[in-house]
Amino acid sequence: MPPGNLSGVTQVVVAKIGTSSITDDHGDIDASAVAKFCTEVAELRETGHLVVVVTSGAIAAGLPAIGMGGDRRPNDPVTLQAASAIGQSRLMRVYDGCFATHGLVAGQVMLAPLDFGIRRQYLHARGTLLRMLELGVVPVVNENDAIADDEIRFGDNDRLSALVAHLVRADVLVLLTDAAGLHTADPRLDERASLIEEIVEFDAALEALAGGTGSVRGSGGMASKVAAAKMASWSGVRAVIASARRVGVLADAVGGAAGVGTVVHPRPQRMSARKLWIAFAVDTTGRVLVDDGARRALLERGVSLLPAGVREVEGRFVADEAVEIAGPDGVTFAKGLARVSAADLRRTAGRRSADLPDGVSHLVVHRDDLVIVP
């Protein structure tokens, strides 16, 4: 594809591969695993697709260099951040070499979920990635673990890949892992476990099947893959969870081959990037319980939440932090960014706007910062 031209592209694909899929048992980068992955990316490019790679592995690549590989992985965030800084260049060296054998140029892009919550940063990131694709470059995205906060411990590259898929308006998000997809039970423990090949809508029972974290070296696991697939679905992107070891897995996932893994179908309504970030990438620090009138207004009319509708405030939060919003029955139905602190909201809860003192915010959560969640 000539630089500067995105016309004629068949599909835009975001392909995410996890730490355990590109490292060996000692925690070192497995060059053959990366080479397989890069070869399949190159094959997609040859058939007219554009591909953005999201890769984990910087921490795992850096730990052996300082004598902490394998089962000696530390738990403290500062050491993990240092290992990420050490390992990122080592990881990119392998990608550069593998893509070069196919005549492709790779470009490193370091992002974090916060980059999607600030409009200016979001637009800069999108512009950079789209220009790289126009130039024929394969963007290789990783979370900026070296300066990240507690996101480093939550497998955010899965969530990050879903945000990137939204960012570049991808058609398909492929989440590569050690498993063939989501199963009815843990296949390592139950030989009767079967692959769930399609998901149209999520429910609590389905998400519970994902379990917890995966390997020692990785921080994600099936639970974070399912969460990322759900994010992609909400943003109008088809997602596929599949095994990185499967031969031709990327082509099969993009082409819709039967049995390739777990396919999560997109929802018909596409969520905005900011609301996707609020819904899935920001941890809540409190909960606001509202009366039935406020709940109906939020659900049916899409209005902002005002103090008059608030009945109870739980937790300790400050302005701009995320909170859950629940009805009188205690069931959470929305999530948003608070415009006031928990302490201030407790003083104004139930009061009409006309009764509020001067200088006090008349908004609890603005409608632009509020997401309805199932």
C-alpha cells in the first residue's frame, strides 16, 4: 500500500499479543514466537489489511537482564517499572528485526489509558497512529509502564488494545493468548470444558467463566481478555480471543474462520472514546445512590445528575474521580466522573439547585461524563 493512501484497505486490524505468548519458561523473549506473529502480521498486510500491534512483554524482557527472570519476578511496582524501561528497547529490537525480514518498518508507540480520557491527547494519539499507517509503518503499541501508576498491575494492555481499536476505528480486535478462547470451564482443570465460539451479549455468569489472572510473567489472563472484548463490542468492533500458537490465527480471525476462537460480536451502537474510557478504563472510588425519579431521568432522558436526586453517598472521592451510580434498590446502572467531592455531595444531597449556596456546583455528574452500564 503506498504511503499517504488508506483507500482500498480491506480491514483495519488491532492484534494484541500477551507476555506469556512471546516469552519462554525463563522469561526471556522467544524470538521464534515473535517471528511467527510478525509473519502473520506481514501476511495480513500483503492481502490489503492494515495492522496495529499491541504487545506486552517489556517487563518480562527486562527482568532477566537484572537477574530477576522466571519465577523470581518481583511484586513491587517500582522494580517492575524499572524492568519495563530496561526491557522495552530489547523487546522493540526483536520486533524491528522480525518485521525487517518482511520489508516492513515498525514504529514504537507508548500509551496509557489516561491518554484516551483527555481529548487533546486522544486526538494526538489518533493522528500519529493513522499517519503511521498511511506511511506503511506497523505501529507497535505498548503501555507506558515505566511511568504508569497502578495500571501496571491490572493487565491494561488488554484494555489498552480495545481503546486503540476504537482510536483507529478498527474492524477487528484480535486478542492472542495461551488458550484457544473462552471455555465453559477451565480446560486445565476440566476435560469436559468446551470452547464458547460466539458471544452476542454479556451477562454476569458468562464473565465469571473468565476467572482470574494467567501466568506468572503476565498480568492479564482470560478475565482481562473478556473485559477487552466487551469494550471492543461496545465501541462497534468485532473481537476474537484466540490462541497465539494456532497456525494462521490472524488470517483466520480476520477472515471469520469457524472455530478460530471466541468471537465477540459488536453492539449496534458505537460508544464514544471518552465514554468508553469512563466505562472501562477508570476505577471507581465511590458510589452515589439516587432516587427513582433521578434514575428514570438518567436512563430515559440522558440528563445530568443533580444533587436533588441524590439520597446517599458511599466512599471517599474528590472531583473528577469516577463513581458508580445506583438506584434505590442498590443496583448500579451508571458510572461517571464526579464534579464534586464526596464530602461536598453529602452536604448538598437532596437539595434543589435553587437552594444551593453560591459557589457550590449544581452538577454531580455531567451527562457528557456519564455512561449507562448493564
